[in-house]
Amino acid sequence: MFQALLIKYAEIAIKGKNRYLFEDALVAGMRRALADVEGSFHVYKTQGRVHVELGEGSDYDGAVEALQKVFGINAICPVLVLEDEGFNRLSDVVCDYIRQIYPEGNKTFKVNARRARKNYPLGSMEINARLGGKILEAFPDMRVDVHSPQVRINIEIREKIYVYSISIPGAGGMPVGTGGHAMMLLSGGIDSPVAGYMIAKRGVVLDAVYFHAPPYTSERAKQKVVDLAEIVARYAGQIRLHVVNFTEIQKYIYEKCPHDELTIIMRRYMMRIAEKIALEYDCQALVTGESIGQVASQTMQSLLVTNEVCHIPVFRPLIGFDKQEIIELSEKIGTYETSILPFEDCCTIWVARHPVTRPNPGIIRMHEENLKEEIDRMFETAVTSREIIMTGK
């Protein structure tokens, strides 16, 4: 039935003279998303709008589903596209449209015409009034409600005429590629994939680093993280996943440092390694899934000590979320079922029975001195021997 999709955006509209850059990034993201959908799609922009023309036989449902994962889209509106063949033809098409989409007929409605092409013979208010009258004649059970209608019949008069009333929510946010580049610390848990999604929603391109600890963590645990990266990449675009062998460093910390400080010291070395790799790829920030107070390593004092080793910003988009909010968002984006698969990760293998919750930065630095004999070599080995896996498209 629908020949095209009208794409609406929100924040992009306030970008002033740079708006075209954001629109171009949005169009590029849409084309990538539609590349694997069956059919042909022509994506282009006009003033204040982005359009998708659907070729004959194209997968409409697949196209909508793919576009719902594109950041920057506020709403997707399936539209009928008409040539300007006069008002009577327009009113006939609108009535047929209502008959098919709202067969029960007993709706309140409002006609909302927008005449962008000023040489059209009728003004917007006149179109609203005359078309409303035609609808009332064709559907006696329908009533006009200009304040809170159940159905808004939108008419846009441009080079062609667009008719639509359905608005499918999009992912919102900003187009990926407009917000910089960041390195996500990705584990096999619930939180970090959601944090990556939240940062990508602000237009940030993502790399990811995963700390693997064979033989204490299995290949299944590693594959779980690869799968999570693939899911996040459906929204964020291609993600380069760096798999770092962390076993040697973990064992060394376990041997040389107080056990109640294991988690915080291991975390500091993870951040150091992640930053080292991030700088190789010109990333401007690190991204983690931490939330204040969720575990011992996420108290305010622990986060302060963790941040101490970083020279680039650390973004924690979930910092004020409670666990249920994070779970609900993970279910929404499709990572939850993978995250709860019972495969261990390196953060759960070496957990102290009573981890320190208020670490002293000076004491932590002093105990890290115990590592100085071998840690630099281990650090370089971990960075240079990492495996790189490309996820997404």
C-alpha cells in the first residue's frame, strides 16, 4: 500500500548551518541499515525531511524494523505519494486510505495540511476545512477533534503530495558518526552493552575491548561477548572488538597485592590497557557500564581511584540507573538474553571475599609498586598480542 517512508528527526533540526552534516550522516546510516533488506530503496533528503522510496516488491516490514535501529530517527511515517491531480483526487485517496487503515470508522480526527509549495491553489486552512468535510460525508461515525484527535491526517503539499497518519517511533538520538569516537569496556554482563548503546545513541562511533582470561574463562564466554558486540552493532554500526588476554596480569596481581584490593587494582589495569588501545585509534573517551554503588568496585571512592589512572574522559552513561532500569533497557535493545547466559568472565573469577569499598589512592599506588618488576612487560604483551574481531556491518 505504501510507496514511501517519511523520516522525521528532532535534535538535528536545531543544528543551524551545520544541519546538513547531521542529515548526511543520517542518510548514510539509513542506507547501511537498508542494505541487507530485500528490495530496492532510494534514500534522499529534501528541506527538513528525509525520504525512503520503496521499490516494487520491497520488504516494507523489514525496512521499518531496520530503520527503527538507526539513531537520529525520531519517527517513521508510511506515506502515500500522489501527483497533483486536483483536490477531488486528493480527497478520494484520503477517504480510501481511511477506509483501509481505520475500517471501524468511529474515530475522532483532525486534518493537518502543510502547504510547502505555495503555488498550490488552496491554502492550508482551506485544505483542512474542505478535506474534513469530505471525510465527514464519507464516514458519518467519525467526529472532528482539533485538540486531542485519535487520528491525525497529515497532508504535505510539496512537489508531490504526501498523505500519512501513522507515526512509528524511531530510536531517537543523533546519527552515529557525529559525536566522536570512544572505547567501550565490554564484558559479558548486562550493563556494559547497554552503556555502549547509550553512548552510540549520542552519535559516538564505538570500539570495544574485552578482557579474556583463559583457561579460567572459556571460548564460550568469549563468543558471548562477540555476540553482544554484534547486537550493539545493529544500532551503533561496525564495532572493532579487541580481545585482550588478561590471565598473566590477573595472576600476578593475585600473587603480589592484598586480596581485598584485587578488584580495584585489576580494574585500574584494565582501564590503562583500554586507554592505550583507545589512543591508537584516536578515541576521545572510555565507556563503562558502572552504576554508583552497584558493586564494591563502583562506590564513589572506588570510581575515583579507577579514574586516577586515566588521562582521557571516562563516560558512565548508566551511573544513576538502578539495576531494574538497566535490565529493562537491555531487554528493549535485545542484549538481555545473551547477557544472562551462564558463562564466566574474568571479573568474576578473581573476586575477593571481602573487597575494599573505600580504597585509599595512596595505599593502592603503594601496593601497585609490588608489581613493578614484571608489570610493564605483561602490559605490553597484553596490548600487542590482542586479537581483533570486526563485528556488525
